[in-house]
Amino acid sequence: MSKPLTLIRPLVQGLHAYVPGEQPKIKGLIKLNTNENPYPPSPKVLAAVRAAVDSRLRRYPNPTAANLRAQLAKLHGCRPENILVGNGSDEVLALAGRAFVEPMPKAKHDSPRAVMQYFTPSYSLYPVLAEIHGAAKNAVLLNPDFSLPSVAELKRDKEWNFQAALTFITTPNAPGGRGYPTAELEKICRAQKGVVVLDEAYVDFAKENALKLALTHPNVLVARTFSKAYSLCFQRVGYCVGAAGLIAALDKIRDSYNVNGLGQIAAEATLGDLKYYQANFKKIIATREWLDRELTQLGFRVLPSQANFILVRPPRLPAAEWLAKLRAKKILVRWFSASEVSDYLRITIGTPAEAAALIKAVRVIARSS
Ligand SMILES: Cc1ncc(COP(=O)(O)O)c(C=O)c1O
């Protein structure tokens, strides 16, 4: 008998898919596991989306998100040609892999053209994107305190590849939370021969941003999202900024209608009401600082964060046990099994009331363990 036909590519059969944070439907759950914003979109955004739900849903949306790109260009002091909008910034990251990295075996395994490089721990999607694309993964450890190695340190690090076709740097980092100084990022960008994507998904909660690097260096893209700071995960809108040549390459390979119409409308309305969001950033940062102090007092090691989450090393019990005990109290946080972070929990910053409920639960668990 002939062998059964293999319908699925071996690469896909062997793939480890990305594991998103849970979205359970548990009544009364305090959900601090996926870095969503605890505050709703602005009333103006909700009104704009509601007003758009009419017979135009039968039409295709604007294929290039032209209005949104024009608004973003104004905001960032560049041209629409410097901006590509994606179905979430995840799509932008995937497009960068497809546009700049030669999959193996076309490129030999040791060829820098095939290399997708990133620090670890950082966003757990990068290795998945590399696997899907058939790229060579190069995961290089951050410093033990999750700070960014300097160029001199990277030069000493035999693992780091200055020729890599594509390098992702998450800043502020996830799940560590540290924001990296633009001056340090610039040195790395200058030293890299390939494209560097600075993934600034959490930058609105940080002290500085590196956007100017995307507008002054021919090999740098800055990726942003409306998901986190702008309360718009549901709508899936992200974008990147960079040299027109890089943006044109991404534009060539994206789906024709990659950004849904209601998402474009919601994002445009968001940019029209930035003050509302800036007030939310302040509230989230204040809650982050409060939580940092409270958890530190309770014996947690809290890493410095410039994001809307904190990475904490809990006392007494293993982190995975804390996860289970908090879940039993209807508080969901995130734990990653990867060895560099398995002693930690990542906690999204919620409302002050959610933060207070977390501290109350932590006190009870700490007393009984
Ligand atoms: C570092 C980082 N980059 C990008 C994203 C993706 O965001 P989006 O919702 O825009 O796809 C996330 C989401 O968790 C993230 O943590």
C-alpha cells in the first residue's frame, strides 16, 4: 500500500504555535493576564464605531488605511509613505519577517540572510514567527536583570549576530517591563547590518520613545499598536513607522484589505481624542507605582517597569502555585514556563479597585502558606 499523502507541510506539523493568554468567561474574574487596558475606549471612539455600523459594512474598507495613515503621519511628523498599518502590530511583525528574511533552505542555515534575532526573554511571538517563516532563530539572553546589553557586551557575546537580516527589540520589554534608553538602542541599530524592528507596543507608559530612530536610520522600523494604551485590542490595529523603502516592501506583501473598516474608524477617532487616553496613562502609571510599593512590602521582588504590567518574583511559594492560588480567588495573572522567567508572574495593571483586590488576595495567600 502506498504511504498516506502528507497534506500538511512538515514545517507546519512541527510548529509550536503561539499561546495567547486565556480569555476565560468566569463571572467576576479580575483579568490581569493579557495587558489589556482596564479603561474603555473614549466615548467619542465608541460613538464613531456605532455610527459606522450601517449598510457600508457590505463595502470593502479603504485598502491603504489612507485617512489613518495621514493622521498618524501628522502625529509623528513624517509622511504617509513612512507608515504601514496592520491587523494589529502582530501582523506588522510577521510582514517584517516575510519581507526581510530569506527562509531556509534558500538561504543556508548559517547565512545571516536567514536569521531572525531577538532577545530573550521578550515577546514570545518572535520565535513562532521565525518558525512559521522557516527562518533561523537567534535568541540572545538579556542581562540577568533583563536590562539591555551594550554594543560592547554584544560584541563579546558570541551568540549575537550583527549581520542578522532582522532583529526584534521590545522596548519597553515584555515581560520584563524595562524601558531601554534611546541612546543605547541607537547604538545597536547603527551596529546592525540588517533591519531592526523596535517593538514599542507599551511605549505610552514609558519615559521615552525611540520613534526618531525610525525616521533617521534607513534600517529601523518602530512598531506601535492601538491595543494596549488605546484600549482597542478587539479592533486589531497596529502600525509601523520607517524609511519609505522599507514601508513600500511591507506594503507589497500585505493582504489587500488587511485593516478592517471599523478598526480604521476606531483608530482615527482615537487620534482625535488623545487627551482622554493621556489621562488614562497617568492613572495606570500611578496604579503601577502603588502596586510596586505594596507588593515590595509583601516580600515580592518587583522589577522596574515602564509598561502597563509588572514582572514580580513572589515569595515563599513557586510562581506557578501563586498563579493557581490567585486564580482560585478569581484573579488571573500570567505565568510563563520559559526557564528565564518561570520564577516570576506578570501582572497587568488594572484599575485601583482591581489592584486593591489583588493585594487583599495576596495577603490572604501569604498568611496561609
Ligand atoms: C511586545 C508586544 N508586541 C506586540 C504585541 C501585539 O499587539 P497587537 O495587539 O497590536 O497585535 C504584543 C501583544 O501582546 C506585545 O506584547
